[in-house]
Amino acid sequence: MGLLSENDETQSLLKKQKLRWNQKLSKCPLIAILFGILLLVFIYILYILIDGRESKETPKTPERTFIVDYEQNEFLKDGQVFRYVSGSFHYFRVPKPYWKDRIKKMKAAGLNAVSTYVEWSLHEPYPGVYNFEDIADLEYFLKLVQDEGMYLLLRPGPFISAERDFGGFPFWLLNVVPKNSLRTNDPIYKHQIAKWFDVLMPKIVPFLYGNGGNIIMVQVENEYGTFYTCDHQYMIWLRDLYKSYIKSNAVLYTTDMCGDSFFKCGPVADVYATVDFGIWITDIKSCFNYMKENQKGGPLVNSEFYAGWASYWSTPLHVISSDKVVSAMKEMLALNASFNIFMFHGGTNFGFTSGAVKKIHQNYKPSVTSYDFSALLNEAGDPTEKYFKIKKLLEESNFAVSNDVSLVPAPKGNYGTFTMQPLVSIFEKVTQRIKPIESDVPLGFEIMGFKSGFVMYETTLTNDQKFVTAPVNLTISKIRDQATIFLDQVQVTIIPRKYENLPVSLNINSTVQKLSILIENQGRINLGNGIEDRKGIFEPVILGDHVLGPWKMIPYPLNETSWLSTIEPRKYAVLPAFYKTTFTLPDNLSEPLDTYLDPTGWKKGVAFVNGNNIGRYWPSVGPQITLYVPGLFLIPYPGVNTIIMLEQEGVPENLSISFVDKPNLNGTVNPIF
């Protein structure tokens, strides 16, 4: 009770004191105002001291932004006007150890950015099986570009075209997506994209400019205006999927060809629409006008300025002159445009990765193995005349060129001539590395689970299918892409795709037992409306008035050749057959040099160097004769190098091949398509 009394007395005194102060302040309002001001000043000083201490402990990082300024018609990087000159370099066409050299040469020429596609089929070759190793190490590539202080324009598709098999789509999509549903709003197709992006995008997001990385622009789809579906709902969905990952950390953009019809279907709202064109456009401003008509303002951009062109088997090489490229670049620079040189470095379609084209009312044409593209850096990464002329122009235009990397062409190996030895015919059972598939009807590659290579379709003829006295017509309604016909392992004719559904006359007597049809996949279409390009035979085969079957299908995907090491050479093998030679490099080389395999005299086939599929050769139709062999594919002295070739149609009498120090990509053309 005593303590409670003391508290009561204290509270009473405080109330009396407060009352006296209030009475004084009410009598002197000026004192009250001054007191309030002093209190506010004290609080402000205290805040500054505390905030300053926190700032010293955790300094704020300035926000990184890359945006389109539609009023000034510029890109703004961190608020400052920015223009890029970029070059296309696709990591998946060049061995990983060579990436840094190519990027350095691009920077030395004055470029400040690199552009690349992302190839879905490389990274997800089978459903749910992902590959980001070696030539598929995307994050390593992005880091190399960033380490060189260059910006990046990323083009993840999911469709990329790019003269690649199926336009970069994985072949298995043809098994899971309904027909005529690719690049549409089909839910199954969209589900596959969403699954793929769930894997891909977390690898990309840390490299976005807004997140501290170097990716300033990300492309949505690829030249969608060329595709017949013109599905705006699909493009809106895809845009929103991209936005969910990219947010405002990079600029989303589309690319379409120069033409009114392309810009009706390709662009999508809230994504910056750009154009692409080459030197054949005489009125450059007219192409940029499509951008201006599609959106209110913004910088001029040519996302694919063609410094060269792709090459196709049996078609003359298309060469674009350096002077014309430089002239067009001068005009774009004068217009303050940003642009991407396509290709700055092309590389090689190793293995079975090349695509094909088939335009309306035109024949199917497969791409050659080389992707030299008449680019600024040639297939082996050496600077060309075009490189030095463009470097000079960019230097004159105040872009930062350098001499930090050697621009002297690297020496190439002239290793001599070697004799190939026959090993084994593909008709022999030892070559069947995968169990044959049997069916009453012929099945396509995709249904059987095979991406590429060859499939032998075999059927045993019955007595009523043999014609002793007269020839009989064989009709294959669809051939994807070349059919070689054998009767009891003897080649009788070759039917290219353009002659499908045309009867072929065969002489079949009572002794013939087996009809064999070797189907070669020459590359899925990568451009236009025919991209659903299934391979093999998938419709009935007719002999006379008989539907043939059942069928045994023997796949030869040619994924590896190590099994051939146990087979001894022989004097002769029935074609198609495997051939082999071995050799050692000179002992005075510190490391193997790049070289070129010259198969002149051989007809057509596939070549392997130490197990690496260096691609298809076809010197009998041209224009490509030699195949590029990176030095890192070779084994230095005293190791033994092994060359394997699967020859399909014919061999030279001396069975020789050579390794030469100069490429031949412009040989004689034999038009067969």
C-alpha cells in the first residue's frame, strides 16, 4: 500500500507540471512553434546519421536497365543511348574449345554483341533426356561472351529454322504432337514447350542484363510471319511464357522478313518487332518502314543482315561480294540502325544435323555439311577479305576494334593420301547394332524411335509376286528422302524423293527371294509450311497389283563406330559398305592442325574421324567436295588415327582419300534435285 501511495503522489506531481507547461505554452505560442521546429530538426539529423551509417554498411547497386525508347527512337542502356552491331555465331556448330577464339575475333572486328540460337533438339534429344555438356554447354558459352565484355542477343525459338534438321525441333515431337499442330495454340504442343522452358530458362535468367548479365534481347519464336498458320493466340501465349521468365530484365523482340504479309502474322503486342533482309534489298528504308508501321517509334533493327547464304547439295554455291555487304552496312549505319550480321561465323553441320528446304512448287533440297555461309570467319574460323573490310568500316564508324587476337589464318594440315580398305557390307548381320523391327506395314523413322541415318526395309517375295516373263512396276508413294532398291542384295536403281509415287520397272524372275529398300534421311525440312517432314516409308509399297509385306526394318543410326575395330579388312565388300584406314600424324607437330578430308572419286556417304561423325560427303553432285576436320578430332603422334567411311554408291579404283590444307566448297555441280 505504501508503494502505491508513492506512485499516486508521483503521478499527481507530473500532471501538475504538465499543466504548468501547457499554460505557459498557450500563453507563448512562439515558444511552442520553436520547440516543434527544434524537435523536427533533431529527428531529421538522427535519420541522416542512421541512414548514412546503413549506406556505408550496404551500398546500393544502381539498377541495370535495357529498354526501348519509343519517343527518341533509341535503345537505352542504363538511361544512355545504345546501338549494337552484332554477329551470329551458333555454338552448336563449332567445337567447344574453339568458342573463345571465335568470340575474340568478333570483338576485334568492332562488334559489341553476339547473337545465337538455342537448339532444342541438341539439348533434349529424347523426351526428358537433357544435354548441356560439351558442344551443348550453353551456360559456358554465355559466360565466355560476357567475359569478353560483349552483349548477347538470345534466340531460344523454340523453332529456329537455321538450316538445321527440323528447324531445331527434336524429332520426337512428331510422335507426341497432333499433325498440323506445330507452331500453333495446340495444348499438347504448348505443354512440350512449357516443359522445355522449365529446364532452359533457369539457366538463362542469371545472364539477363537486368540481373547483372549480358543478355540484352531475347527473341520470341523465329520469323513466324513465314508460317501458314498465322496463329495469333499461340504468339500471345508464347509471349506471356517468355515474360514470366524474362520480366523487364531484357527486351523481348520478334524478327520477320521484309514484306507486308510477314508483318501481318509475325509481330505480337508488347514485343518489339524487328525486320531482316540482305543486300538484294535496294530500298533499305522500305524494309525499316514495316517496323515503323507496326509500332509507334523505336530504333531501327535488322536482326539478320545476310553477309552470305546457305548452300545445298546439287545447287551452285551462292556467294555475296564483300563490297556489296560493306555498302549496305554503310547505309544502315547512316540510318543509326542496329543490326546483326548473319552469319559472322558459320561453322559445320557435323553428323546428321543439317536441314533441308522445300518451297511450294519446288523440289526438296538438303543442306550441305559445311555451314561456311561465305561468312566473315570461314568454316575453320579464319578471317576472310569480308572480315577485314567490315572491321575497317566499323573502325571508321567509331566502333571499338582491337588487335588482341591473332588474325593470321591458322596453318592447316596437308597430311597426304591414304588407301581405304573394305571392312563389311551393311547386308551382313554384324552391322545390325539394333534389333530389327518387324511389322506387316512399313514404319517411319520417328515411330521406330530413330532420328537420323538409314533404315533398310526388307520383305521376302512370294511366288505370286514374281514375274518371269515381263517387267513389273514398283511404286513407293512417299520416299523420305532417297530409296536405293536391291534385289537379293544387288542394287538395281535409286529413287530420289522428287520421283516418289512414280512406278519403277523391275525385272523379277523366279530366283529372286528378297526385295530390300535402303532409305536415307537427308535432313528434315527447316523452313516454310512443310516442316512436319517425317522420314522413311510409311505407306504401302506396291509391286504390280500386290501390296508387299510383312517387313523387317533394320536401322542404321550410325551413332558410333567403335564396333568396327574388331572387323578385319578384306579385299571386297558389297555396297553399301564400311571402309577403313589408319594413319599417324607427323612427329614434328606440337598439336594436330585443322585439315580437310578430300573424298574425290567416292560417290556418296558418311565419314568418321576417330569416332566423330564429320558429316555427309557427296562430291558426285557438289558443290561441297571437302569435309572440315578440326584438329582436336585428331590424335597427335605417335597415336593412331582411324578413318571410317560408309560408302553408298561407288568407290574409286584406287580407294584413296586425302587430307589437304585447303577447302573446296565450290566444286562442279551435278543437278539432280
